[in-house]
Amino acid sequence: MKRYLSMLLGAIGLMVAGIATTGCWIVIIDEPEMPKSMLNK
């Protein structure tokens, strides 16, 4: 029983890590540039 639980938790962790990495790349690629008028304030 413990073996199956650890396998299940490992699989869930692997999926979450993959989703988090993909989300991070999407945020970096999709991030708009800040207007220079906001930087001068």
C-alpha cells in the first residue's frame, strides 16, 4: 500500500513540476515591456 501511495505522490509531483516549469516560461515569454514613461517616475 505504501509503495502505491509513494508512486502516486511521485507522479503527481512530477506533473506539478512540469506544469510549473511550463507556466514560468509562458510568463517570461508573454511578459510585456514596461513603457518608458513609467520608468521615469
